Amino acid sequence: MSQDICFMTATEMAAQIRAGQLSAREVMSAHLAQIERINPQVNAIVTLHAEQAMASAKAADEAQARGEPLGPLHGVPVAHKDLMLTKGMRTTFGSKVHEHFVPTRSALVVERQQQAGAISVGKTNTPEFGAGSQTFNAVFGVTRNPYDLSKTCGGSSGGSAVALATGMVPLADGTDMGGSLRCPANYCNVVGLRPSVGRVPQVPALDGWGNLSVSGPLARTVEDLALHLSVMAGPDARDPLAISEDGARFRAPLAHDFRGVRIAWSPDMGGLPVDRRVVQAIDAQRKVFEQLGCRVEEACPDFRDAHEVFMAIRAYNFELQLGAVMDQHPGVLKDTVVWNIEAGRKLTGTQIARAEKLRTALFQRMHQFMQSYDYIVFPVNQVPPFPVEQQYVTEIDGVKMDNYIDWMRSCYYISATTHPAISVPAGFTQDGLPVGLQIVGRHRGEFELLQIAHAFEQATGIGRKRPAIAQ
């Protein structure tokens, strides 16, 4: 019974709680037992508020008994990435600098989940300040891939993806600058969405005009992902880039007829080095889109300058967010974070202006390309999960990587365009490692993106395969 609850979809869980078929306390007890059983093997949840979560579940049941209005996530457990401010719950950012920090306020994305009735269980592991797509830090150590404990789970929302894959929570949140919602979803056989900038307002924020990093949902199914996004999304006057559309639209049915829809297909994104195992897994799924009625064509946008754009804006952001932290705590931050901050300090006004100009041209090319195509299919990552002791990929198919995030171009090229993208389970390598595919939608076209991802998921059922340790 406990396993049945832990691998129930969040949508069904919320419905059964609302109908009185399950209590919030039953649901929470099952998940806390799963955390106790599984978490020591994978190290996904690094701060656990078990007593508080059970007390909140009791309060949720009592409120329901009194006939109070119920939110769409009433009684559903959630976990928050350890970059998210959580009032009264330790938030370390994966850094020794903040090892004992307990915020007095929550981020808007956390508040919205709680206001929708979700119950916060704890925090999930992330690399220091979310830097890099391998989840390890000096505070909590490494988080392991549940399909192979010797491999990485990706990052930087790695703890969230692992907690989902192993049934420790039905929903988890994350952030994505260069792929941090998509990469770990890909490596853990779950679903992760990078929304458009402004879809989920960023409050609080040092740079209200920052348009590279976003917050968003992870889940085990696309329908659950849409439900989760529905409570995160929506306008907020404190974010000047916030999209005015009500998040409730994402609770609409996802079924759609895809006959005649045009898909651009590019397993190497126009020439990036991609491990043959990834290409094989993605190419095997082309027929699924064709069976759905889609017209699939080999095509790829022009991504020239995307690397320069992303690296310049990323460096600018790291200096803005962490420059003072590095100065106040010399020798504490990991070397890759220091490298990014220093790169930001070396930027000239001319270089920043050039990056913004090139980014505008990149967006216009992407926009024009997507007048001919409804969606694009790419790899999420250019390599399958690699050894957990390896901090980052240094070579792909004989091509040397320039730095610790160079191997993530398949994700961060899309970040630079601001288009929404989703990672959906697409298969496994011969040795059982998950491979997802990345579907990119039109600018601010999250709902349509969720529809095609849902159709693909329903046609394949690949995401239903659980890791052995969670059986």
C-alpha cells in the first residue's frame, strides 16, 4: 500500500485526498517511510522536516474535515531545491558559506506551492550555488543516480529528480540556467520543464531584469508537471518580466490531435558532438512522432553565437549574484564558481553589449525558424550519465571540452533563446541508463509543449520504468 501511494501520480493523489479516499496523513506517512528507506542510498533529500510535515498533514486533514476550501495540491508532499528560500527551513545553496542559514521568508515559488495546499517535506541536494550539472557539494556530498548508484544524477536540480524517481515525493521544484531542470530529469527518467522567462516570477531577485535563469517544475508525468506549473505560474507585480497569463490554464486537458504538426528533428543540434548511445535512443523514437501524425523533417535553427551569448550573460550573472560572497569568503567557493565570477569581472561594457546584440539576433532567427515548425526535437544531454566521481565531462566523441559546462551546450543553447523546453523519458542505453529527449516549443508556448510531450509519453510509457532500488 505504501509503494502504491508513493508511485501514484500527483494528479491522482490530490484527487483521492480531495475525495476522502486517502488522508494527507496517510500520504505523508508513506512518503516519509520511503525517504527513510531510500534516501541513505542516494542522498537526494538533504534537509528533512518530518515532524513539521506530519503536523501540516494533520492540519490539512482537519481543515478538510471542517469543509474549508482546498487548493489543487491539497495534502500533496513536495520537496524544494536547496537554492529556494524556505522560511524556517535550512537553505544552504550547497555552500559552506550558508551551511547553517535559516531564512525568515520563502521564495514566491515556494509560497505558491504551499498556498495551493502542498506540504513541504524538505530540501533537495544541488551543487554549490547551482553551478554545474553534477550534483555534489562540500556540505552534503554527492547525490547518486537511482538507476546506477555509480553514476551521476545530473544537475543542478539533481536531488529533486532523484527524489521523484525513487518515490520519495510526487512533485519537486528546481531552477534552470543552462539545463538544470532538464539534465537531471533526463538522467533520472522523469520529466523536467524549463519555462519561458517570466512564466514563473522570480521573487525575490537581485536582478529583476535577469532573463537567463528560471524556476520550474519536475514530476514523473507530464500531466503532473502541468499541474505543478499551474500553481507556480501567474503574474506578480514585483517581477517586471512576469507573464500576465493565469497559471490555471495549465490544468486544462492535454489531449490534442497532432496530425499535420511539423517537427524539426536534429539529434546533433546542427553539429555538436553527441555520444552514439544518445543518438540511437533518440532516433528510435522518431517513429512515435510520425505515428502521432506529425511531419518530421531533418532541420535545425542557426545557433551561431549561442555559446558566446550564454557564456557572457552567465559570467555577468555569477559576478552579480556571487561576487561579493567570494570577496567576503576567500578560498571557500569551489574553483569553477570562482572561475565564473572572475570571467564576469573581466567582461567589458563592449562585450556585454555585443552579447545582448547577438542574443537578439539569435532570438529572431529562432522565431523565424519556428514559423515553419511547431516543435524541435533535440538531445537533452550529449552524453549518458557518467561516473559519479567525475565532476564534469571533459571530452565527447573525441572533442575536448573547454570548461566545466561546455558539455551542456545542447541545453544552454536553448536557454540563450528563452524558448521553453521539456525533457521527456525516451529510452535506455544497453546498460540501463536513462536517455530523454528535449522538445522545444515556440516562445511562451508552454501549454502546447506540454501537449506534445504528453502525447509522446502516453505513446511510449518509458517513464513508468522505476529504478530497481525503489521496487
